Amino acid sequence: MASRADVRAEVNGHGMPRSGSSQRHPSCRNVDARSDIFSFGALLYEMLTGRRAFSGDSKMSTLAAIINLEPEQLEKQVQGFRGS
């Protein structure tokens, strides 16, 4: 889970992209509600699993993970969870 320092860094420094969609990158101009839905899903994933859906050693590697990877399925992360 994120510490208070991590949260302050995320809020004050244009954000670590761990729960933000790739459209939230400062170079993107066309951001719509889908970005909020993505962020909510990433936050919900972390709440259910205790792990971030996407992570990396830097902002760029985390952004690359968001763009290129899929998070591990909830069935493998949460005991008793059954997908549809």
C-alpha cells in the first residue's frame, strides 16, 4: 500500500502513473471519462488484491506497463473470487 509520502508525491508531482491511464500523461490533450474509469479500476484492483495493477521502477517503466501489459487476473490474486 502507498505511504503518505507516496501519496503526497503523486499529488504534488504530476503523479506517479500507477493508477492513472496513459491519457493522463501531460502530453495528452484528449482526456475523457474513460480515463477516470481506468483509474477507478486500477484503484479497485489495488483495494481487492493489496497490490498495484501496474508497477515499475520509474514513472516511465510504470507508464510502459500500463500501455503494454495486462494486470494479473483477480482469480489468481483474490481467494474465492470467481470471474464470469
